[in-house]
Amino acid sequence: MGRTQTLYATIPQSASVSVNMAMIGTHLVGLWAPVVTSCQVYLQGSYDTTSANYVPMDRTDGSTRWAWNVGAGSKMVGLVDEGLHAFYFRLETSITQANTVVFALSVRV
């Protein structure tokens, strides 16, 4: 089953994209959102840390882009069944954030 650890993704004030997170050898299993400016959260993935190589991640069935309606307030979502894999992840919000926000990502190692 593996052990679980927590990684943190910061989106700076007045920005909509988080810092890059190295996820090599892990499986994303949960995402926790702090109090945010009401928005949708998207996942971007890449095979390296070059900003231009990050692309939107679709659901594993290919139906739509992975999106999460967060609204105003904190929230958590489980991602065990999503099967999302990438070497590097970052988060994107649909609008810029009024304050710096730090998301917590649970990963299985």
C-alpha cells in the first residue's frame, strides 16, 4: 500500500498558478484547499519543470479536463480513483487569488 506524505503547493497573492511539485515515484491521493477566492482548481502535469511543458490534465476516462469547484472556503477531495500520474504537477485556479494560498497534496509513496 505504501506510506503517505504531504506536499505543499503555494499560489502567490495575485497569481493563479502554483509552484512546481516534483511527484516522481508518487501517486496523488488527496487534495486539500485552504480558504481561497472562489474558483475552480485545475491540475497541470509535465515530464519536466519547464513551464511551457505543463499541460492541462484530463480525467482518466478522457471525458473532461480535471476540475474542482472550490468556492469560498476550505475543502478536501479524494483522488484515489482518478489514477492521475505525472512526474511534475502544479495547480491552476480559474481566477487570481486575493491572498497567498497553500494547498496540501497527499501522495502515496
